[in-house]
Amino acid sequence: MTDHQLTAAAKPPLTPVRQLTLRFSSTRRGARLARRLAVQPFTEWTGLPYDSDPARAVALVTAELASNAIRHGRLPGRDFRLTLLLLPDRFRVEVTDTRPERLPPLVMTPPGDETSGRGLLLVQAYADHCGYTVRDAYTKTVWAEILTHGHAPPNTDHQTHGT
């Protein structure tokens, strides 16, 4: 297993307070649905409003990671997986695709006059920590964490949802 940080070192992993995992088709529609569905649990779990800066960051980060999964990590007939984790002090968005050999660059440089290629730069700008993990020969997970500034509920029920 390899784990790479795209930003400064993140805090050690914590047990999630809440977790949701969903699968989406590797299409533009799937990426759009992932973005829309990520903000709902975020607002419910943290109590932050839908139009708060952290909620907007979750929407943007999810959109970029899902878009990259369908653009660079897609194999025909294979879905991508979205996992949302509420941790005591942050919200983690993970997108798992089926192309572990196509890793995101560790150093991002802004493209010149290109009309694309800014997605991970946006993720780095809006997330507090981001990186990727390769756990096996078939998948990779690109992740980003957004601080919630202590808006997570107490770690009491350890609910786990999804597949």
C-alpha cells in the first residue's frame, strides 16, 4: 500500500463518527450526482448550512475528484466509489477509481493557456489536506479533507451507511 500527501502532512487517521459509501457510474451524470449527494450528509452531520464555506468546499472538491475519476480513472463498465467520512474535526471525501497506474502528480503546476488541468489545483486550494492511496493492483483512492472547526457531533453512535 502506498499513501501520498499532496499537501502538508495530515493528522493521523481517526475513527469516523459517520461514514457513507456510494457507487456511481463513471459518467458525467455520475460525477454530477456525487457532487450533489456529498453536500447533503455534510450539512446533516455537521449542522453547517448548505451555503457555508466548508459546504461549498465539499461540493467543489467532490466535483473535481469525481470528474478526474471519470476522465482519468475510468475503465469501461466499472463504477467509481465515493466515500464520505465525518471525523471529529474534519470531513474527508474519498473517490476510488479503477486505474491505479494513473496517479495524480505530486507537484502541481498551473497549466498555461490550457482550458483544463486545474482540478487538483482547486482541490489543493479548497482542501486542508489531500493525497492518494493505492491499496491494491486494481484501484486507487484520491482523497481530500476539509476542516469542520469542531462542528462534528460527539463520537457516540459510529453509524456506518452504504455499501
